[in-house]
Amino acid sequence: MSTPVVVLAGFLGAGKTTVLNQLLRSATDVRLGVVVNDFGAVGIDALLVAGWADSAVSLENGCLCCSTDDGSVDELLARLTAPRRGPGLDAVVIEASGVADPAAMVRRVLTSSVPGVSYGGLVVVVDAVEFAAARRRHPELDDHVAMADVVLLTKTDLVGPEEAARTAAACRELNAWAPVVPAARGQLDARLLFEPRPPRQRQLALGEVVAGHPDGPDGPDGHGTHLHALYDTLTFRSEDPLDPRRFVEFLQRRPSGVFRVKGFVRFAVRGFPQRYLLHTVGAAVRFERGPWPRGAPRVTELVLVGAGLDAEGLRTALRACVHEGPPLTDEMAMMGVLRDTEGA
């Protein structure tokens, strides 16, 4: 199981560190690795981080933080994901500099030689207060939004509903399919970006806040405050196999709002009876071919994760990928799948 590496980008003052802090505060049952790129002093939780470039710091909640001022990430990714650090990380978040080119940081992750890590997507933070003025001064911000896998709209509590809606609409004009997720105070449900481990049963530590307390995980200031409303999931199951051409086309043109697709796929092509493990993050699609476990039903089972999903439209599009009748014999139908298959 690879560790997803999420790039968190956005212009100066957009609220990246606030988002990162919220992710760290909500990491009760999640181990996060953090790489902070190009900073002088950044507040992470209650910790003031300054002057320790290229070092690793263990945060109180079990997460780890590194920093770099030269844009390199491989050494830090290797350090954060080293087996000697104990239980594996659920994800790594790279907070890019406010003046960095997100495309360059994404390329560093995609070309990383560190084993066991994979690209987890580009999250671009957009300031609902300043975006209109900032993009006039810095037209390159349009390109940043256009390449995002998820757009986080921060500071929506500081503008009226109409202004927030205009900013969201401007982001959708630049990027028609990425989810545009409101994050007024940087609050983001981590399940939109990666899959946390199942909650652990544990005793309440002395002095720990309890559920329902105003500052607790279910209180208005806690990480459990209606965050489930910020993302949607949809499941799809088919006992009939899928037509690979139609399914690859669906993945390439999947509707707006879908950030992740994961699950197992059975294809209707003679000579290709294997199970295909599918994992997509934004525009990145990865298949892994392997045998079906003994006794496991040979069915397609998918989970789609995103924001503002058109559930019925997605189910209709997926049902259109189902093949009925005898298996296909054209091996060329699998080329779009095999091209992205690891270890095929």
C-alpha cells in the first residue's frame, strides 16, 4: 500500500497553513507527514517552526513535519516514510510556498524515486476575499486553479453568499471538473484526500476533551463539525464485466466533482480474466493487475469520492460501461488499461 503525497498550494495569504493546521488537529486516528516548503516562521498547531530547514520534527499528535527551502522533496519523503519511524503514514502533505509553481512541485512528486509513495493530488487554496484582485495582478493564478484536482475556497465566512458564489463560479470556469469545496476556516474533511485508518478503540486520557464539549471533536470549534457535508461518496457494483474502452473514456471524461475513484474492476475481454485494482487521484489513473482472491466474487466494485456529485448521472454513466453478452475478443480494447497498469 503506497503513501499518497498531496501537494497543498495557493497564493500568499490564501490560507494554506490554516488548512494544514486543521488537518493536523483532526488527525486523531491519522498519521500525517508534512513537508513545509520555503518559509521563515510557520505556526503548525501550537508549535512555532523556524530555523530548522531540512530537519524532522515529531508533533504531539504523532504526525511528523519536515521543512525544505530549496524545493527538494525526495530526501524528506524518504525520511518521513522510513520504516524505522514505526507505523506507516496515512499520507504526506507538502505545503508549497505561496509564490511556488504548483506544477513544478507536482512534477517532483510524480518523478520521485522514493519507493512506496504515490502522487495524491494537487489541492489549490483560493481566498474568497482576495481572489478576484489577486488574479488580475497575477494571471498565472488562473493556471494554478486550472490544474488543481481539488479547489478549496477559504474565507467564505468573510464575504457574502453572492460573492462566495461568484468566486466558486470563476473557479469552475477555469477548471470544469475539480471539486470546489468550501473551507471557511480551513476546515477540510481529510477523507476527501486520503483514506484514514479505521478508528481505534481506546480509553479517554486524563484531561482529554470529551465529545460534545464546545472545543471537543463534535463541538462547534472541533474537527467533527459537519465536515462530512464537505465531501460525497458514491458506490457502484456490477456483476457483469465492463467494456474497457467505455470505462477508460468514462475515467478520462468523468463528470465535475469527482476527485478519487478506487476499487476493483472486472473487464469483459477474453484472455484478461484478472482483477484490476483501480486508484485515481484527479487526472492521474493507475491500474494494478492481479489474481482474484480465492473465493472472492468476480464483480466490479467502485467507490467515487468528491464534492457536489451528481449521483444519478454518475450511475447512469457507469451503467453504460457494463458489457452484456459474450466476452469481447479484440485485445486492443485493453490497451488503454494496460498502458496504465503497474507490473502488467
